Amino acid sequence: MSKNDEVERIRRIRDRQIQLRDPSVEQKRVQREISKKRRSSVERFSFGAIFGDIPKMITGTLIGIVIGILILLILPYIFDGTWVDPVGIGLTVVGAVFGFFFGRALDARDALSDF
């Protein structure tokens, strides 16, 4: 083995030892583990969870209003007349009231099932 080969081998060994003792490598590993734990602990965003936390009374009212507004927007394309707008507004109010009472009934059922 020549002297150059021996020097190269010693240099590679030294570089490997320095790399193994490098504090930034350990710090990166620790940060990676911390990030992984944080990502797994944080809940994902979902509309289902949001609507599950809101009382069904409010959710039912909102759904009733949305259905009423959709009817209000679609009704003029189906029927022609001056009565379409008041009927659409009335159906929006009826949908909101129906959704409110339906949601209230669901909340009452959930409250009774807790006992």
C-alpha cells in the first residue's frame, strides 16, 4: 500500500468520525422527531367535526335557510309570475323554522340518550 493510499484512508476515517460527532446531525434528528410528534398530535381540519360540535338546532336552521335560498333562486326559472319572490321568501322562512325544530328534536333525542 502506498503512502498516498494510507493518507487517503486515514482522511476518510477522520471525516467519517467528524461526521458522526457532528451536533447538527443529532439536532436535525431531534427536530424531525419533534415535528413528527407534533403533526400526529394536531387534529386535522374537517367540516364534519365543526358541524358535529355545533348544536343541531343551529345546524338545522342553517340547512333550512340554504335550502330555502336555493328554492328562491330556482323557482323563477320554473314558474313565471309576480308571486314567485314572496313564495320563495316564505319557503326560506318555513325551511329555517322547520330546520330549527328538527334540530331541536335531534338535540333533545341526544340529551335523552345520555341518561
